[in-house]
Amino acid sequence: MRIMAIDYGDAHTGIAVSDPTGLLTGFTTTVTAYRQETVVELIAALAREHGAEELVLGHPRNMDGTRGPRAEKAESLAELLRAASGLPVVLWDERRTTIDAHQILFQSGKNAKQRKKNVDAVAASLILEGYLTYKKSHPT
């Protein structure tokens, strides 16, 4: 089962798609769009193109676990994605993924410009990796 993870941002949205077995991260990319409707269209098209059967959307909770404006935006996007793609959408706690993505890119020797270009796709990969690990230990 292919699973697509999404790190939703105001301008850049990271995408990571698992391999066909649903065990490893395969394809990654970043889509650039400012309007939520455009982001939904692009994600739905990528999901069809890659044969995704489930979407995992980063749910940016505050460090104390409460919901803030970013979490509300993610919840709104999840509803739109369900309607546009017909796929189940799981909201996944993404606290620290962007920070961790920056650290990974910094440690790999990427300069600030290169980090900015890739951070959203790496964050989506971290979301996907966390979700796939969870699914392995909690089979349905």
C-alpha cells in the first residue's frame, strides 16, 4: 500500500510517497502554491499519479499538545483532501519535524539556500517515516 505524507505550508508543501510495500520512503517533492484549493488539486493529482491509497497530513500541534491556528489550517486541508481525492486522511503529530529536517540538511553540508529548497520534502519524509514505523508496530 502506497502512503503519501504531506507537510503543508503557506507557500511550500512537502510530499513524500512510500514504496509499494508501504515500508520505505520513495518519491519526494515540494509543491509551491499559495491558495489552499491549488494545493489540494496538486496533492490529489500526485496521489493519483503515484497510486497512493492513504494520505498522512502533518498536524502541527503546539509543544504542549494544544491546537493552534496551524493545526486548524491542517484540519481544514484534511477535509478538502478527503473530498478531492476520495482517500482517507490521517492527521499525524508533526511537532519538531521541520526543526529536525533543518538539522539533517545542515549536518549533510547543505547551505541555507539548499536547506530552504529541500526542507519541506525532508519534513514530509520524517512524517512518513514516523507514520510507517507506527503502522509496523500497530498492524490493523
